[in-house]
Amino acid sequence: MNKRVAAWPLAIALLGGTAHAANDGPVKIGVLTDMTGFLSSSLGEGSVDAARMAIEDFGGEVLGRKIELVSADHMNKPDLGLATTRKWFDSEGVDVVADIGNSAVGLGVQELARAQKKLVFIVGASSSVFTDKACSPYGTQWSQDTYMFANSVPAMLTRAGDDSWFFVTADFAFGQALEADARAAIKAAGGTVVGGVKHPSNNTDFSSFLMQASGSKAKVVALANAITDTTNSIKQWREFQMGDKGQKLVALTLLTNDVRALGLQTAQGTTFASIFYWDLNDKTREFAKRFYARNKAMPVEAHAGTYSAVAHYLKTVKAAGTKDPDVIRVKMREIPVNDFYSDNVRIREDGRVMRPSYIARVKAPSESTGEWDLYKILQTVPPEQSWRPVSASSCPLLGKGA
């Protein structure tokens, strides 16, 4: 997930380039991801191998054509990600780009894919704009987004009686949007926001901000930030023993590897929303066992989503009898998504994959039975509550505006 969401203009279509003939050559999938940067443990080689597993599970061929996989590191640089994707589309015959992880990179790639009539599967990138005002008939979003993060936990806790909130928010567009969405969810559920404070991004000292939160007497302190800002906030919250006053700490964005980086001693009790956990059921555990044997780590959100996206694409190509993107983009929305963590999941017209999300709480060390036994699922949130409703969307594919 990326904090620096940059809006890429639709004029990117003017970059030019034409799509290769729809059915020439092999079926070629590109995984564009962060291999070396701050997102690499949650994306990276794990996402590449998840795509490889999906291809292997499918048998390596479709429609009598070999399925090929390529990958590249965008290094969290939008220009590099865009240049790589253009090369893939223009000269290397890549049919679809998957994962990406970084929203600033992803927005540019989605616009280029729209211009060239190629498919893009947004997985790790979390901006909800991909399926809102920047939606594309050639794009789908497979995992978490900021709307889900901002709505699931606030609504659930407010309805349960934790109805007064204080925000510690990263002072830039991502954090402000996250807080705004969460405030709306709290109000709709009957709660109130008693205050908030904003901090610079990539901050190291949160003591003054957290003391204001603690002094607010709010029942819940919400962290509307991400990555190291979130983990640093949680560390200092525990260090100053602020939770001893009975306040709940909620991280609006928290991923599996954030919890691992913090450790259970520090992260215990933190409530957050999630889109995937390896220990959900027998099917997810079986997949996780296979993934672990290959990668020496359990799959996390982006890994599961990349597998799901690639597997569904290949099933659709087989069912459609072609890899023509204009046929496939429609057919993908007609065929339900079924895999190790998807049960008859539909893809909405705006590209949102309508899977359920989950409310989770980080376990105490005494509750954990092993290195990857990190949290407990408290509640399943149905898709209709997890994602932005059609009535609130500005995606033109839903007939809701330009």
C-alpha cells in the first residue's frame, strides 16, 4: 500500500502506442511490484510466486498457448513503473499487468492500460480511487482499499458502544481522506468524533500527538496513517502505556507484515480491518502450507490477491476461447471468482472485487501458538458493507458521473 497517491490524468492516453493483436503469441502475464523497497516484504517475490503458482495450478497452458510470466521492480517510482509497462505492452506482448502495490504507480499504469486496451489487476495498491472516479473497464481491484479500511472497524465498534473517537492523522491527502471516510462511518453509526490531531508523514516522534489523544478521553483512538507512521504510533502508544486508561487503539490501515514487524508484545490488542488471513479456513491453510514451502513465509494480502486475479483471468480466457481484452474484461465480470479464499465472488462493473472483509484483533503473546499465529478474526463484514456503495460512487461505469 502506498501513502503517496498521485492522480494521473486521463490525458496519459496521448502517450500513444497500440495494442498487439489480441490473439497473437502466448498468454503473457506481467507482475509489476516492489522488489526492493519498503513494500517488498508485503509484495515482491511473494507476489511473483503467487502468480507462478496460479499458472502452475492451471497447467501452464490455455487455448493451446503457453502461459508466460515476467516481472519487474517499479522501485515505487511512477515514471519507472509506467515505462516498464509501456515496454511490456508495446514490444513484449504482455497481456495483463498484476499486483503493482503502489497507488501512485498503479494510477498511471491503469490509465495506460485503458489507452492501450490492456488489462490491469490492482492488488496491493489501496487507494479506492481505482474503482471510483479513476475506474476503468480494463481495471479490477482485488484486495483492500481505503474505503474498506475507513468504514469496517469504525462502524462495527461504534455500534458496539465505542462511540467517541479521536484521530491521529497523517497530514496529507491519504490520511485526510481516510479520516474523512471514517468520520462519515462513525456518524452514520451514531457515534461522535471528539477531536483529532495531524502529524507530518514519515514521522518518528508521536508522543505529543498521542498524549493529546489520551487526554481527549475518547473511547477509541484511531490512527489514520500507514506503514512506518502506523507502526511507530503503536510502538509509542505501548511505550507510554496509554492503553492502560481503557482506550481502544485502532489502526485504520494495518497489514500482516506490519504486525510481524511490531511483534505481538507491542501490537497486541490492536483492532483493524483485513481482507485476507492465511488461517481463515482449511482451504486458506492448505494454500498457505504450499506457499510457505516455497517462500519460507506465509502468504499475506497481496500474495493471495495476485494468485486470485491471475487464476480468474486464466479461467476466463479458457471459458471465452480468446484472450481478446475486450471480450475478457466483460467475461471476467460475468464469471464468479472461485479459489482458495473466494467463494462465488462477483466483480462489480466498476472493477471492485466484491469479497468480504474481516475485523481482526492482534493476539497477546500468550494466545499465540506460533510465529505466524498473529490475530483473531472477530467478525466477517459482508461485501455490501465493506466497499463503497454504488449510490456513493462517481465511477462513470456505474452511471454515477463523469
